Amino acid sequence: MAQIGSFALLLALALSAYSFLAGLLALVLPEPGSERLGETARRAGIAAFAVVLLAAVVLVIAAFQDDFSIAYIFHHSNRDLPAPYKFATLWSGQEGSLLFWSLLLATYGLVLRLRHKTDSRLFAHASVIIAAVQVFFLLLLNFAAHPFATMQGSLPQDGNGLNPLLQYPEMVIHPPMLYLGYVGFTVPFAFALGALVMRYPGEKWIHITRRWTMVTWGFLTCGIFLGAHWAYSVLGWGGYWGWDPVENASLMPWLTGTAFLHSVMMQEKRGMLKVWNMWLIFATFLLSIFGTFLTRSGVVSSVHAFAQSSIGNWFVTFLALTFAVCVFFYVKNRSHLRSEHRLESLVSRESSFLFNNLLLLVACFTLLWGTLFPVLSEWVQGTKVTVGPPFFNRVNVPVALLLLLLTAVGPLLAWRKTSVESLKRNFLWPALGALAAGVVLLVLGLRPWKDVSYLYSLITIMLSVL
């Protein structure tokens, strides 16, 4: 079994590398020969999916057959493990989860190659970029992670089994949902970078990107909620949300993805924020990879993280190269991203989207800073200074309340500019109602902000309905 799995991963690497190189050549060669070469690249990408699927199936079969000659199965399964958790062995450990990541990426690539044929040029660029990301993960699996490494010495009779804390129903569904979100952001990133590289005319790429982002954002949202329920149900994991570094790592791309889904409407309707939207997509993908790095590198301490390993250097290199590529093509083709209109008024729907984005990015930066501060403080001062939930709550609760306010106000504002008459008609009575409610709360003695903030959030939600 181990030999079959290892060979499948090597073959998948070869096919993905060919898909990347042949697709890249097809983009630069003259038309007569490039079309055939591009088609072979497409077929190689489809074949790579089949081979990665084979490797994943082999690992799952090994778990069900209790093949403890494979070190990964020995460390994460045993004979008494229930069937659902034996299936979940695929993503229970670091090596298997990377294989699962590669499988999902190959699946997204398969869907892309089978569906998007209307604009072959844009598709070809996106396909090449996805193949490049696939090559990175397959290099990692073949030369660093080794999910099919075999045990040395005598064959063990039983395995170590799955951590009891992981033997919970959410183990079967939470990681796949989270990975579907993480991995899925590769597709909008590929279309965005591809459109930038080729200076794509028109806005078709942004429509495709928005649809893919909505799907992957939905998966990530489900994964975060399932993880919160799991953390609450398992003793010692800090309740629904403990501002754990790995929890923060999953929330950061969710925040930037949410910002993009809001600001992209300004580009679709008004041709604005083109640079902003491009970098939001780039940031969302980079933060997805960064979250994977945090989970696997051992840089931060987390109850959700895998054991410390050396593959963190691979992710740092990949992040640096990807960021450099994004910067290079942005500098080269930034004139293509000029906005068609400017912000005409601060009291407009455009400004509400912009402020919404700024608040979401403030929350994201707060998470990034608080997560990395212990590491940075140790590098600079030699002493690790931890940042706990009080910091995140103190900073993010006001941001969340302002976001709720914008959620209520934004839909009532007009595009371009809102007239005084419209402001009076839409906000006079809600504002008076909020003021009256505030006076009542103060009369009742709920004076500290920590007492009334949650009530004000409910009032804001009611105002949004009005």
C-alpha cells in the first residue's frame, strides 16, 4: 500500500509540473501550436486529480485495513477506532491533512477545467496558477511530509489511535469544511492574478471571482461555526471562541474575504476600488496559506495546532515568492486597474462599503498583530509576551458594533450621494428611537459601556430592519 501511495504522489507531481510548464508555454508560444499544448496541459491537470485521489484512497484503505506498517496510520489510528474516525484519519495528522489539501485543490482544479471554457485565455492563466500551487503542495508531500513513510523495525500489532479530544462528531465534518474554505480561495486568487497578468479587458473576471469567493466563504463560515461548537463542547478548549492563534488564523481570511464580497459590488456597479479588490483577493489567499503555516510550523502555541515540524520553512518560502509575484505584476500592470469613478460623497453607499472594509481590515490586523506579538516580542526582547482574550475583546467589540451600525445604515444610503431629504426620511425616526432607548437604559442604571454595548447592538440590528 505504501509503495502505491508514494508512486501516486510522484506521478501526481510529474503531471502537475507538466500541466504548469505546458500551460505556461502555451501562453507565450504562437497560436497554431499553443492550442494543442494548452489542451495537453488541461488533460494533465485532470489526470493529476485522478492520481491524487488514488493516493488519498490508498491512505484511507490502509486505515481501514489497520496497515500499521505505514507510520502515519500507526500514529493516528488503531484497531478499535470507529469507522467514521478511521475515515477521518485522512486529515487527522499533518501529513494526511496536506494530502487532503492537495486533493481538494485538485478537485477545484478539475471543476475549473471542466466548467470554464467560454474564455479560454483567462481560463488558461488561472489554470496555470492553480497548477503552480498544486506543484508546491505535491513537492511538500513528496520531499518533506511523507504520508506513506513506513515503520522501521518490527511491525507493530496496534496503533497509537486518535487523540480522544478529536474523537467527536465534528471531527468528520469540521476540518473538511475549513479546508474547502482555505483551499477554495486559490481559485479567485488564480483568476485575479491571471486577469492582472494578461491585463484582461472588462469585468467578467470579477464576476467569476465573486461567485467562487461566495462559495468558498460559505464553506469557511460553516467550518468556523462548527469549530466553535466543537471547542465549546470539549473541555479545556476555551469555550466557543478563545482567541487561540489557530482560531485567529481561520478568521483572518474570512474577514478579508467578507471585505471583498462587499467592496466588489462597487467595482461591478461603479468601476471603483479595482486596486483595493485585487489586493483583497491576494491577501485572502496569502492569509489562507499563512494560517496553514501557523498550524504546522510550531511558531505559536495552540491547542488546535499540529506538532512542531520543519515544513514551516517551505510555507515561508512559498508565501514570499507568491507575494513577490503579486507585487511584480501589480507594479507592471497597475495602470490597468484605474478606477472609472471617484468617491463623490462621504454620505453615500460607496462610502459605507469603504468604511465597512476599513473596519474589517482593522479587525484582521488586530488578529494578526495579537497572534504574532508573542513571537515578535521574543525575537526583539528575548522574552515572550502573550496576548490574551482581554486585548482582542477590548479592540474588536467596538469594531463589531461599528460594523453593525454600518450594516443598518448602509442599505438606506443612495449610490453616489444621499440627499438631505433622504437622510431625514430614513434616519430621523430610527435615530430618535435609539436616543430614547439610550435614555431609558441610563435611567435604569445601565451606565457602564460594557453593560449597554450589547443592548445597543440589538437596537442597531432592529434599526437595520427599519
